[in-house]
Amino acid sequence: MLTLRPSHLLRCTCLSRPFNLLIPPISSLSFRPKPLSLSSLNPYSNMSSRPSAFDALMSNARRLAAKKTPSSSSSPAKKRKSPSPTPNPNAIDPTELKPDPEIPTAGIEKPINDSPKPNLDETEKPTDSKKAKAAGSASERNAELKGKIGLLKKKPADFDPKTVACWGKGERVPFLFPSLAFDLISNETGRIVITDIVCNMLRTVIDTTPDDLAATVYLAANKIAPAHEGLELGIGDASIIKALAEACGRTEPHIKTQYKEKGDLGLVAQASRSSQSMMRRPAPLTVVKVFESFRLIAKESGKDSQEKKKNRIKALLVAATDCEPLYLIRLLQTKLRIGFSEQTLLAALGQAAVYNEHHSRPPPNIQSPLEEAAKIVKQVFSILPVYDIIVPALLTGGVWDLPKTCSFTPGVPVGPMLAKPTKGVAEIVNKFQDIDFVCEYKYDGERAQIHYMENGSVEIYSRNAERNTGKFPDVVSAITRFKKSSVKSFVLDCELVAYDRAQKKILPFQILSTRARKNVVVSEIKVDVCIFAFDILYLNGQSLLHEQLKVRKEKLYDSFEEESGFFQFATALTSNDLEEIQKFLDSAVSSSCEGLIIKTLDRDATYEPSKRSLNWLKLKKDYMESIGDTLDLVPIAAFHGRGKRTGIYGAFLLACYDDTNEEFQSICKIGTGFSEAQLEERSASLRSKVIPEPKSYYRCEVKPDVWFETSEVWEVKVADLTISPVYSAAIGIVDPAKGISLRFPRLVRVREDKTPEQATSSEQVAEMYNAQKHNQTNNEEDGEDD
Amino acid sequence: MLELRLVQGSLLKKVLEAIKDLVNDANFDCSATGFSLQAMDSSHVALVALLLRSEGFEHYRCDRNISMGMNLNNMSKMLKCAGNDDIITIKADDGGDTVTFMFESPTQDKISDFEMKLMDIDSEHLGIPEAEYQSIVRMPSAEFARICKDLSSIGDTVVISVTKEGVKFSTRGDIGTANIVLRQNTSVDKPEEATIIEMNEPVSLTFALRYMSSFTKATPLSSTVTISLSSELPVVVEYKIAEMGHIRFYLAPKIEEDEDESKPQV
């Protein structure tokens, strides 16, 4: 169906071009279709305006054909008698192309279209009017869609999902639709409006082509597969530049210059007018086609894979029109950056499902079904982050049954539960008055989720839900030894720690990080690891996420046997005696642990995936020495060094990540805590990331010497946090116009396990600031007077 | 049932070499009249049309029209296993998902069978009309190949202009410019060495050299090449395949840069 459509669209342009009809045959040789004039109709004036030389070839030939058969007897007279103001493609027969006093005026008002494609094979056959309407030209459809896209901003309650779609039920959703919606979103800042737009966009898709919903959601999330599948596009800017250059007939240096000017390849693609005409325009892109191409790109591997990826990108670019190239490129770079987060998408998905609800009824006592639905989808996603399962379940089972149809499954990692920082034992005892809690050693290793499936296979996932199984073959082969025979399947939350089995000693994290990253062979392992298990999320086919920690702990202890140096339970202490905890902390620190994790046992003690919950607190040894936690920050710029540091960077500008606005906000300068070698190393590694201008998503009032692309995450220890008019971190949260800055930041280490987007969030910064203010109001004021 | 026996097997090898860099996958269409292919490159800038008429085969049997999707690189790999003097037979069953290439050495003492998997390729078939062109140039194919090669070392695009004087190929690059003019020349010993220029109207068009050079991979198929040009139309570069058919390359022109830059940028 799809492949057929362009061919009969191909037909109407040539035939409906008014000058075809006006030009007498004798002058046909000087006929110029003026392809360039087409671009002026297009507000984007981009590749979409590329004329199709083939159209010209076709129309020219047809005119010649007409000249050769001057007899008009074959043309039905009745058609000629009813010329409509806009020429109906099916009313025109090639023989009518010869000059005819009746017809020429008919076509004049018809604007020139660039994209529709006529097809020769069908020209002779009169088509029924329905077909002609369907053929109603791709560009007309595009224009229609563009005119209506603003309707997505309507409140969902007033929105009729049938109003925007310009494609038929069951037809593939055009890629232009989400692209235009993205465009709309990028001009909005309010979260509610954005949620409404996304919600209405999804509803439109559900209404017409529910099969395309999963692909649409994936594109909106800018993902191609769940994180644990480890499928990545793996495209560098270089490949995109090459593909762009080839797709629009430019040279690579030309594209690179433009890239420097604009700083965003998406904008370059959008502005790149082609200097190369096409034989004919390919079929319009659809959401599914784009998504499938992305997956194919990600799956290309081996010899020539970069070349194959480039060719696939090129094929997409060639077919892209309007604002499609912009979003196509940004999606390929996985930098959509239009200011909405996945949480917004999930909320919108939940709401869209409510409007579409036919399957299940909301529980009776719910006041706001929309909010509740958003919560359900978010929660289900946190335990089963797989759209391929959630979306069909939403469509067939409805949102209210979603928790039943989608539950935690071994083999799909959940985000690990995280702990909030605290400053001292006293604070903990205060916070957890009258509540039972347990203190555990906080081991300095790698967080791991070990999944043991009923078929006996084992997978290990990292903190970021990446598959790490290949890194720990020793753990995989050993794990079955520790479980009791009654255990058929489980998911363990644990820390993998480098361990010296001869001396029975925990080794620091730095040793662990010397292990190879993938395809590790057991016989070549030099660094042994010990599994320190502290939680169990799943046992024998039952999810334990909703059980209290006390129950989970019991199950954990009942299901496994310790084996010193291989598998141990995290050392734990149940006490609420301040003195005892302090001692326990000291012993943790002396056995090479980072500190303690404190967890409530039987109140609010369910496992909350990916949440930094107050029910888990961490107490690090560093907090004892100074105030505050360490922050994970991203270097976004630097200042040239002077004096001893000439030739390298003297100080770096750090930023935290604001996930609400999807931007990096400057937080402080850092110039201390580096050894000379470290400083040189960091300078060297960042020098390759220099960009001419700050990214649009950097929020920064400071003027540094050079800007960087975000690439590294540094763990930084600070003395305290202050309000600052200069820095932008958490701006608007604590103070409407001022941000938060750090005093005495010192580099602790580079966090290689974190991506820039996983840096400390501005909300966390604000919380830390508030917590600090709360605890030491007086000191704080003194500090600011300095 | 399809069975095509081609005594001059090297011809098929040459055809593949000519198109495999331009197009990755393509459908070969067989009908009672012949064996043909039409495909566009991934940028939709060039189109190749191949026709091998049934008369050119020693044995041609095609019971019903059949379209076979092939990866041209893989097909080329197989055909490379055939000797230059081998007789090639193409065989396929109706509705089958493979095609078989059989190579027989001229002395019949070696027979090889290569079976290749077919693939499903979405492609739209375009009807290409026979158009009249403003200018038609016929010249030795080796000369054309040489010109493209030489110009490629200087620039990215070639301007082909036909005037009363002759045909001019010119390019411009960072290091300088190049112009090659050929005049009509019919006083040669062999007809294939002639350069014949039929000009109804002067014409000047710009093309990406990358594609032109790629077309010249068909040079071994024919000693002459015909280039047909009209303003704003794709150029046709045609290599006749003796007594069998042709391979035609269509290339959409580039939009001239100066005209391009005079347009308001949005």
C-alpha cells in the first residue's frame, strides 16, 4: 500500500502544473519547471524543496507524447465540459495536454506542489474520485497537518483526537506528525502544556493507528530499546556529517563550517538546501519506518558497519521534509532536547490511556483519574521499563489493570533504590525515632542486580540497567553455588567488591575498576570479587518489591548460604543506640567501606525502584570530616591556566543537571583537588570536547575561556552550599532569581560509571542546601558575611 | 520456471561490475521479452536501467513474469567465480526463494552451481518515457571514462555544455580549473572512434562527478557511449550492449550554486 501511494501521487503534479497546460507544444523544448521557485513556498526552505528532475522528465515526455497524437477523439468530451477551478487529476488525460482553449484557465489557481508524484502507468486510466482524493498530494496533506498541529495544545478534555490526523485509520503515522509536535513542544516551557501536547499526540495515534503507538513513544523518549538490551545507535557526528553531505550534494567541509556556525547538526540539516536535484522523491517517512531504521542502524555491526549506518541515515535524510530533518538528526544524536523528560512522557501516556479507556474501570474512590493513571504508568515503568510490553498492555488491557498485566520480571532490571545523604549519626537517630531500622556497611564497589531465571540463566545488570554479565563471568558461574536448592529463581540487589581472598580484605574501588569491561575470560581474572548481598527483589516467581525490608531480609537469609570471600551478606546492625552506631560506622570505615546505609525495616520499607528515598539514608565517612555530601558534576567550560598552569586549563566550570528543563546549570569553578598529573590528564581529555559556543541547554552567567561538550562526570566534595547571584544551579527553586554555588569544591574522582545526565540534579542541590540551612542556621549566616 | 543461458558469460559479469557500486539491492525482472533491472541509488539522484533482450540469450525460457530481489554485491561475489569464457545459466523456480547460477567452462569439463538467496525488496517501478533531447553526444566510451577520471582529480562537479563548437566538460576545484573540449570528428578509421554531436539547442548542465565516474564502470560493455542532455532533465548516459540491449544511467542535475546562493536563506 505504502509503496504504491507515491507512485500515483507522482501523477498529479505534472498534470496539475498550470504551465504545462499553457505552454504550446512548439516551445516545449525550452520548458523550464523552475524548480527553485518551489522552495519559496516552503517556510523551511530545506531539502524538502528539492525539485524532482524526474517530474520534469515525465511531464516533458508526456507533452511530447501529446504532440505526437494530436487526435483528441479519445478524450471524453464530458470531462472537458466540466473544468473545475482546481484541476482534478483524474479529469486530465495526456491527450488534453495539447493547447485547448477551454482548459488552460482551469489550472491557473492551482499552486505548484513540489512533493506529490505522478505515475505514468496510471495516467491513462481514469480513476474514481475517491482515489484522487486519497492521492490529494502529500504536500497538501503536510500543509493540512501543519495547520492543525496547533490543536494539540487544546486541553485534553476538549480535544477530539480525530481532528488533527490527516491520515486514514490504520495507515502508518507520518513522521511529520511527531516532528511537528516536537516543534510545538520546543516552543513551550510549561510542563502542563507540554504534557497536554504529548497526551493529545498519543491520543491521535491511538485513535488512528494504535499499532504505531509503541514506535511513537520510543521516538518521543528518544530511545530505541530498553536500556538493558544495550542497543545503541552508535553514530558519531562524523557519520552524520558525511550522510548529510551526500544527501544534499554538499561537501563535508561545507557542512562542518555550518555546524560551527549553528552548533547543532539538526539545524544544519534543516537549513541545508539541496544543491542536488533528485530523480524522484521517496515515499514520505513514517514513524514506524524511522524507528525501524534506527533499530537497524543500531544493529549494524562488523565490517563496513559505519558505511552501512551512514547509508541508512542518508536514505532517511533524503526522504525527510519540512522540520523532519531537524528532529531526525537530533534523534540520531540522542539529543532531542526539546524540554520534556521521560517522566512527562509517561504521565502523558497514562492520561492518553484514560481518554481511550474502554477496557477497565477506574477504582471507584479516585478523585483525579488522570493523575492516578499517570502515577500508575510511571510506577509500572519503574519496575518494567519496557515500552514494547507496556504500550500493548495499555491498549488491550487498559490503564487500571496495568499493574496486573505488567509486573516485575526477571531478566528486566529495575532501577536500583537509592539513598539520601545525611550528615551524622545524631541526625539518623532523630529522623528514625520510634522506627526500627538497620544499619549496613556501604561497600565501595559496583552496584549489581543479579537475575537468576528459572531456566538457570544468569544476567548481571549495572546501576544504569546495562547488561554487565560479560564483565563478571566468575560471578555468573559461582552464583548457583550459594543458593539453596529450594530456590528456583531470584533477583538479588548487591554490591560487587574487589576482594583479596588470601588476606580476607576488601580492596578499594580503584582496584575493581582495573578489571576488563567485557568478554572477560574466567582464567584471566586477576581481581577477585566478593558478592555482598543486601536485598532480594524476586524469589521463586514472586515479586518481593512490595514486601517490607524485614520480610525481604528474612527471605534473603533463608535462601542463600554465605561463603567467605565469595558471597557474603552485607554486615548489618539493628540498633538505635547512638554510641553503638557510631562505633559501627568506625568499624565500617576501618574495613574499607565508604560508610553506612541506614534503612527502615518494617515501616514504609518497600523497595522503591530508582527512587532516592528517605527510607534509605547514607552516611559516608567524608561527612564526618566536613559538611555535606559529594556532588557529581559535569565540567562544561574552563579557564586558561596562568603561571604554573600555563598551557593547561587552570580552572573548570562545573554544572549540575536540571532534569525538569533538561539543562546544565553552572554551579561553581573548581581549581583545587587536582594533582598536577590529574590536571594535565583532565585538560587533555577535555580538550577534544571543546565547542565554539555554549550549547543552548547550558545555563550559565559566567564567561569562561572555552566551552566543552558534556562528557565527564566528576565527584566533587564541598564544604558548604551558598546562594549565589552568579551561578545558576537550582535557580528558581530556593531563590527566584539566584542560584546555588559551592564553597571550597575539591575533586574526589572522575565518575566513569555516570553519564552527564546522571549528574547531581538541581533538585538534589536545592535539597542539600535546605538541609544544611536547617541544621546550622547560625553558621550559615556567619559564612555569608565572610 | 526460468532458465536463461548466456554464452558470453563475461557480459553478465561486466554488467554487475557496472552497477554494483551504485545500487546495493535491486529487483531483476524477467519476462518473455527479456531480462531487465531498474533501480535508484540510495540518494535518489541516479537511476540505472538495464535491458538484456531475450534474443541475446542462447536459450531463454521464462514461463511467467518473475521479479527476483538480489543483493548486487553478493551476486557479484558469485559471478566472480565464473571464468571469463564460461557460459552462464540463470535458473529459478516460480515462487522459489533462491536463484541458481550455473557456470560451464567452454570445454564442458567443469560445471559449477552457485545458489543465492533472494530477498524481498520494496521498490517502485517507474515508467520512463522516451524523450527528445536538446543535445546528444556520442563518443568513445574510453574517452569519456578518461575525462571523468581526470576531472575527478580536480573537482567534485562537472559542467557539460554543448554548443556549436563541440562539447565541453569543465570543473573547478581548490587547486584550479579544468576544461576539456571535444569537437565533432567523424573522419576516423573505425566508426566507434568517432565523436558525433547532435545539437538541436545549446545546453549546459552541472552534475556530481562521483556519479558520472561510477557510470563509467560500464565502459567494458561498449566501445561507445551516448550522452543525451536537456535543460532541467536528468542526463542519460547509455552504453549499448551488442545485439542484446543497453544499460542506461539517468542522473539528476545539480542546481547551480550561484543561483542557489542568490535565493534568500531562511
